[in-house]
Amino acid sequence: MYIFLFSTAMVTIVAVLLSFMAEQLRPIQEKNVEVEKKLDILRSVGEADSLDEVKKKDKDTYIEEEYDKNITNSFVISPSGELKEDLDAFTVNMKVELDKPEEERNLPIFIYTAEDSTKKYIFPLRGTGLWGPIWGYIAFYDDYNTIYGAIFAHSKETPGLGAEIDQSWFQEQFENKTIFDENGDFVSVEVVKGGAKPDDLHAVDAISGGTITSTALEDMLKECLGNYIQYFQTIKDNQNE
């Protein structure tokens, strides 16, 4: 009986301590997630490039300052293009949104303003790779068609294979690719096994040996950018008036 009571007491104490520690660490963990998200958004437009020169203890401050300086606006729309003024783009969780019916999704857009006052428009991406989630951000010129930059990340893809989606050689292929064809139809960007044709504006090379992750990334682009098609078309129509 004594052993049972002692064991029960110890389990309860450990559980309470673990719960306490989790609550104490939660704000730190949430802050780390926030900073990494801001860094990914900045990297999609080639900013925060001095990060390696910053001391580790100053990293968070540097990213926060770069984000506040470069990301000049953000907002949320519905798939029909309706502005949702009561929502904060930064706090929208794309994993949650993609689990909703398409017509109910909240879609964030971030605006980057360069030193020459030109703007780029950044859109979040979320998908499922071979072993876990993949995600990223893709930035467009103001034609909402030509890609300015892209950043992809993962948590569990195979090193040397699917994990290569987070490498610059793969991401840089997307620069100046377009997601609409000459007829104005949405085609996204294909990730081609064996290599894309050099003059193909809608395709990039897949990762050798990483076919499943490459296909998953292609699907992610089609689904996530596909959510914004009506918004893209409205902007393009307004630009042509």
C-alpha cells in the first residue's frame, strides 16, 4: 500500500512540475515561432541578409526591426477577394485554414516595400511532404504573376533528398517564373522530374531522388496559390482598366 501511495504521489508531483515548466516556457516558444515566421517572410524577398553577422543574442531584435522596416502592410481576404478587416494576417494559421472548406478560408497577404518604393506581394504556403509538413512564402511583382522570390522549409524531409527544398539552389529556380500562361489561365509552377526545359516559364527542376517531396511542393503551390485566383484576377482586371 505504501509503495502504491508513494508512486501515485511521485507521478502527481512530476506531472505538476512538467505542467508548470510547460506554462513557463510557452511564451518563449511562441516568441521563437513568431520570429522564425517573420524571418521566413523576409527571406522570401531577400531581406535579413545580414543575419549571419548579428550576434546570437541580438538575432530576435534584428529580425523584428527588419520586419517592421520592410513589411509595410498586411491584410486578410476571403477566396472571393473580400477584405476581412477584423483579422490580423500574421496570426492566421494556414494549417487551420486549409482544413476548412475552400470558401471559408482566411487568406493572408503581406506587402514588402523596397528602398526604391516598389512593392512585392507575399503569400503563405502550406502542404504535406513525405514525412511531415512543408511550408514557405512566395513573393510576386506587382503583376501578381511573376515570381520575385520564394522560400520553402520542412521539418522531417530526408536529408540530401526532399530536404533540399530549403536550399538556395532549388528556391532560386522560381525567380521570374510565372503562374499564368499566355491565355491568362492559372497554371502555377510545375516541378519536373528529370529537369524543366530552359525556356519554360512555368516549370523548375525537381530534386533528384526527392520525387515525392517535389510533387508535394508542386501540389502545395497549386492549392495555396489557387485560393487567391479570384483576387489575382480582380487586381489584373483593375490594372487593365
